[in-house]
Amino acid sequence: MLNFNKPFKLYLFKNKNVVDWAFRIDNNYAQTYEIPQEQFEELLENWGKSEGYGILIKNIHISIQYKKFSPRPESSPASYLKITIYNSGMRHNFRFELTDMIELEKDYHYQKNNQMYWD
């Protein structure tokens, strides 16, 4: 069995203009979200804004924000990515390293500009 060993797994399906974005929960479980390519590119372009950025897909809201301080009341200096996914009363909060998002961007652009075996 192959374990999930990276924080994110990404597949750009160019023929459908859709991205499958998986979040590693543990070695044997990941949550995957199907996102239209155009909206995924919006996330990549805007996640670094101080207010963050969000999209809505089929009643699922995905927001990403680069946090430079920990939550109040401490508000200590920090550097992490906060991703919140919610719909119908369910909310999932994820925390990832900034480098994880940078690697995700690199992976996306590589897939976009190269032939992949699933193309």
C-alpha cells in the first residue's frame, strides 16, 4: 500500500479543466476536492492577500489565508497557511506550512505546462 506522505496531492485534468486537490489527514486518509481549474488558479493568485481569499463550489466554501500571527489573545509572530472548508454546518480547519503552498503552486504549474500520464 502507498501511504499519503505529502501534505497535498494534486491532479490537473486538462481535458476537463478541473483540479483534484487532496489534503493529507494521515498516512491512510486524504480528503479530496474537485475544483474548476479557473477557480483553482484564482486561489493560487490570491491566497497571499492579508484578508485571504475564498471560492464557492457546489455549496462548498474554500478559503485560504496566510497567517503571520497566531490567534488572539497571544497574537505571537507565526507563519502558516490556514485553509477552511465548510458547507451545511460542517467545517474543516487545516493548518499547513507556507512551503507546502509554494510546492503546490510549483506542482500545479509543472502539470499545466507538461504532458502528464493521465492527460
